[in-house]
Amino acid sequence: MKRKRDLFLCITCLLLAFLFTLSEGRQKDEALAARIAPEILRFHVLANSDSTEDQKLKLKVRTLLLNSIYENLGESASLEETKSYVLSHKNSLEEEAEHYMKKLGYDYPAHMELTSYYFPTKTYGDMVFPCGNYEAVRVKIGEGKGRNWWCVLYPPLCFVDSSYAVVPDTSKEILRESIDESDYKKISRESPKIHIRLKLVDLFSKKPQPTVPKS
């Protein structure tokens, strides 16, 4: 009986320690998110449902809206200019999405808003964004009850080709300059450049030394 009680206590302690570690890690992530969030604007698209058709439609609407926003904003737009553009063109962007969906045979409404939203930890390309509250442009298609798609609208980290899993260097540089260097390193998964020199190559690259005749 005592052995069972000791085992139970041991398991309980281990579980509590594990939960404490998770909680501590989450608090650190949320603190990091709070520091970097003011320099980030996320883009969040919610599908009407989880059906295959609605999920495919979500990606098509996503591409349409991103192309429209980036083409009109240009590459040098600031964070405030990006927010201002979305707010001032909200109605026209919604209408553009709805008109596009009707052409494809869907009679769904599109609702766009600029809001603050709690995101779980997300990996995007070679960047990891910690869980926490971020300002986001949210697009709800129809009921908005399906799986979502997200990216970072500013700095322009959004890429729509799933095979392209590396965030553009120009966008990384904007983010690097906007936040603390140590925070940038925490969210970046860039592989360190390692230079490997083979001893054999060094041997062959050395110039032969002249032979000195013995006296």
C-alpha cells in the first residue's frame, strides 16, 4: 500500500513539474510576443467550413486579397500605411472577394476587420512567432467556421506558394531593424553558416617548398 502511495506521489510531482514548465514556457513566449507584436501585423483568413471545397476557396480568396493589397501598397509601405490602407479600403476589398467568389459559384459574404487576436505559437517558413496577442487583419468567409490560414502582412512575410518555405531576406531585415536583436534571434530559425575546410584540400592548396640540397 505504501509503495502505491509513494508511486502516486511521485507521478503527481512529475506531472506538476511538467505543467509548471509548460506554464513558465508559455509565460516567456507571451512576454516575447508582447515585445514584438507592436511591430507586426498578421493576416488571418477563416474558411466557411472544413470541407475540401471551402478550404480550397479560402486559399484562392487569400491570394486574391494579398495580391490586391500588396500591388496597391507597394513594397515600401510602413506598418501604419498598411493598417490605414486596409481600413480605408475595407469595403472595396470585401466586395472584390465576394465578386470573385460569385464568379466561382459561391454566394458567401466576406467580412474583413482589423482586430487584436490571441494566436498560438506558429511556425511560418523559417520564423517562429510565439503565442500571444497580435494585431491582425481577419477575413471571415461565410460562417468562418473552417480551418484558418495565416501569415504576417507587415513586414511583408506572406508567401502563397507552400513549396517556398523561406521568408524573403528583405522582409527579415525590416523585422530585424524593428525589434530587439536578441528577440529577433529567438524567433528566427536561420541556420548558422558553417564553413568546413577539409584538411586534404589545404594540403593540395599549399605551394610545394623548394628542396634545399644537403651540403
